[in-house]
Amino acid sequence: MNNLKNLRGTVDLLPDQLTKWQNVEKILLEQLARASIKEIRTPILEMTELFIRGIGEGTDVVSKEMYTFLDRGERSCTLRPEGTASVARAFIQNGMSSNPLQKLWYMGPMFRYERPQAGRQRQFHQLGVEFIGYDSVRSDVEIVALAWDVLSKLGIKELNLEINTLGDVSDRLNFQKSFLKWLEINKNSLDIDSQNRITKNPLRILDSKDIQTKKALKNAPRLFNFLSEKSHKRYLDFKQQLEVLKIPYVENFNLVRGLDYYTHTAFEITSGALGSQATVCGGGRYDNLIKQMGGPNTPAIGFAIGLERLILLAGNELEVPRNTDIYIINKGYIAEPLAMDLSRKLKKYDLLVELDLSGSSFSKQFKKANKLKSKSIIVIGDDEATKREFIIRLFDQSGNANKEEVISLENDFELEKWINNNLLAK
Ligand code: ATP
Ligand code: MG
């Protein structure tokens, strides 16, 4: 049989790597809880139709990147490529609109059939936040500030915020008319992908990475010039409030999201510390999505952060695993069950406890504790067990024993005192 391997673009995350993931997730979750944002979990597998309607046929995600298949009941299913469509569906389906203001977050794997490279996988993870029912400029600012602050909290350097406004639907229709005329005339200066988008999703052409197309677009009409006075004022307000919060931004008029339901604010956060896949966070307002999916007219804004890219960026200090606090060295017929009992007792403390289950010699177990740089050890052999006691020994930073006590197995109070004084004391 051939060796079995994981699929291209998927990765195994091993215990050593997961220390950093867990530390990053812990900080993220803490920040979200402090901002009173509630978690939502939706299925990873959804009807294909959800993403066609919720992301849009003209997008790369739907046209090229989805993992779509027929299940045994011949239903077309798709592994979710992003989270917003599912959250919107869940909001509508579960009658969540009875509470019209909801701040929600989700985190988990997403699937896109793309060419794998550093920071780009086929199964990757996103943390997303959606503010549903919120339409004020302040909610846009709060969303951007939240994304900015969580990234900063993780110590990520060289952050850049790019912003743009897409106006409302009628602003965009006005722009599109004039843009389509320009595209007809200038079609030949565009790359093939962009030419194909003229009929499917013309706005997305603005987002092209092709150098020639980018150059040609410099002379194209600007969406900004088609904003109504109201949309324009909204954008100015948004910028002004970012300035009050001292969040630096750069305007990028080519930052677009191609679909009708995206409105007003669009933003991206990139980091100069990442290579070519520089975008860590993308977000924007989608006031028309929930209505288009059959729900009540509900404004909303959100963002998604790519966790793989976040892990690449987060500081090395988050890679350091927590040290063992107590390593329990035990050997002997009478000692071993008592050691196990002791290790269960210790679980009520916020301590990292490891019970040696190897059955190997005391000296080997000592070596293991040493290798783990355990802050302390408990030793219990049959001699101690017969006397119904155990030895507990504390080590200093350089691994020298600096304190030792013999405690009775019955004296939980003494044990607790020792732990409080030596391991839990800050
Ligand atoms: P990109 O331009 O990098 O393809 P995107 O516009 O497709 O990004 P979004 O759909 O806005 O990305 O997703 C939000 C974030 O999720 C991205 O900024 C990125 O950090 C992350 N992301 C998207 N696709 C992948 C992927 N295939 N692998 C890893 N992370 C990804
Ligand atoms: Mg993409």
C-alpha cells in the first residue's frame, strides 16, 4: 500500500506548534469576551446555494475555490469557504432578528481550493466578527478599532490599515454605468481575467493585481466621485473618528468587494512583516446581504482574520510552552495507586501536573522531571507510602533543589499551604 498522506494544502498542527496557536487563541478570546461579543458556531458543511447567494457567483471564491460535492442524497454540499454567509443564514433561520443588535464571533476551519503557499492553504482558519443590526458610523469605527487592537495586542508589527468606501447601491449603480462605458473602450488594456469580469463582476476589476491593468485603471472613473452627499459625509465622519482614536489609515480607492450587498466601509489590514500574502484581516459593511438572503432588512458590518497569517506574525514568546509545575515520581506496588490519588487531588489547583506512568527506575524518572524543567517534584516510593507520606521538593530557576518538605498523605491542608507558598505565589 502507498503511504497515506494528508491532502495538498492541508496541514497537521503538532503539539509543539499548538502552544503558539493556543496562546494566540487565548488572547483573542479574552479580547472578544471583554468587548461583549458572543460566540456563534455554525456547521462547516452547508448547502452550496448558501454560498452562491451569500458570496456571489462572480467571485473567485464561488467560481473557482469551493469544495463542492454531492452527498449520498444527491444534495449539493460545500465545505464553508468563509463564515459570514453561514452567520447570516443562522441569524435569519433562528429568529435572532428579534434581538436586532447582535455582536457575534466565530472561529474555525475554512476551505478554498487555491494554490498553496506560505500563508495560503486549502484548509485554513479564520476568526470572524459580525456586528449585526448596527448601521452607525460608530459601529464601523468600533469594528475597525477592534480588529486593529486585537492585532496590536498580539504584538504584531508593521500594521497598515487601508480603507475605502463603496457608497450605497445607487451610488454604485451610477458609477457602474460610467465604469462599464470606460471598460468597453479600454478592454484591450486589461488582463484576460479582468476582461472576463466585465460582464460578471466589473467592480472586482478595480482589485486586480495585474500591473498593466492597474496602470490602465489610473485613468478610469472613480467610484469616489459618484458618492451621494450623504455617503460622502458618512465616509468623512468615519475617517474623522478613526483620527480621534489615533488609528492611522491609508485610503485605497481600489479596495473593493464586488457584490451588491457590500456598502460603504471596506477595509483591510496588512502587515509589512508578511511576504506576498500580506493581508491578515479583511472586512466591510454588508447592509444588503441579510435582506437578499431572505431575512429582514438588517445592516451589518464585520471582518475576518486569517489565523495562519496571524500565527506567522505573532511574537516568538507565544511559542514557549508552560512549564510543568509538579512532576510526580512514583514507583512501587503500594506507592503507585497513592501517587495517582495524589495527582487527582492536585487537579483542583491551576497547576500543570504530570504523573510519571513509565514504571521506570527512580533515577530515570528524576531525569525526566529535570528535562521538563519541572518547578517541583513529588517523590513517593513504597518506603514513603508505607509511612503514608511523600516528599515534595522545589527547584530554583537553574534547576537546583532549594526546598524540601515531607508531607503526610492525609494532610491536605499542609499540601495546600506548600502549593500556595511555593507554586501559586506570584
Ligand atoms: P487573499 O487576497 O489573500 O486571497 P481574500 O480576499 O480571499 O484574501 P478574505 O476572503 O477577505 O480573503 O478572508 C479574510 C482573511 O482570511 C484574509 O485576509 C487572509 O488572512 C485569510 N485567508 C483567506 N484565504 C486564505 C487561505 N487560502 N489560506 C490562509 N488564509 C487565508
Ligand atoms: Mg482569496
